[in-house]
Amino acid sequence: MTTAIEARRQAILHGSIAPTLARLTAPVILVILAQTFVAMLEAWWVSRLGTAAVAGVALVLPVFVLMGTMSNDGIGGGATAAVALGAPLATLFLMAMAGLMLFGLVNAAAVWRLRARGQ
């Protein structure tokens, strides 16, 4: 297993740029296409609910995207710092799970607070 990881590392560090970049970006492009399809499908579905539903989504979506982006940046930043410090893979996994749990708790507290206010 170590030799396979080392071979990948060497291919990234010393291999041809174009094939390596294509191999690394292909899954990301597929995810972006899938997310675009889902967003279009959701927009179509919400549009069938009426103008108020579309306005509600337009109001909430930027905040939702910002929260998701901030949580991903926090998890990625922590993992990057751990790699720079030489942390093992298990530590990276625990850091990612802790970040996701913290994000979930903050969101749950926000929803609970809004429901307590009757909104």
C-alpha cells in the first residue's frame, strides 16, 4: 500500500501536468455537473409552489451557501494545518468529524432559537 501511495505522490510531483490535472479534476467536474442538475431541478420544483416560495429560497439560499462554504473552509484549513504538522490520517478524520459536528450543533441551535421565537 505504501508503494502505491508513493507512486501517486511521485506522479503528482514529477509527472506530466496535463494528464495529472485531468485525472484530478475529472471527479470535481462530475460533482459540479451533478450539483448544477440538482439546483435546476430544485428551482423547477420550487417554481411550481408559487412566487412566495421562490422569494423565500432567494432570501435564504445565499446565507445557506455562505454557511456551507465557511464550514468547508474550516475543515479544509484544519486538515491542511494538520498535514503541514505531520499528523496521521486518523487525526485528520477526527478533525473533519469534529468540524462537521460543531457545524451541525451551531445550525441546530440556530433553528431551535428561531422556533422558540415563533419564526
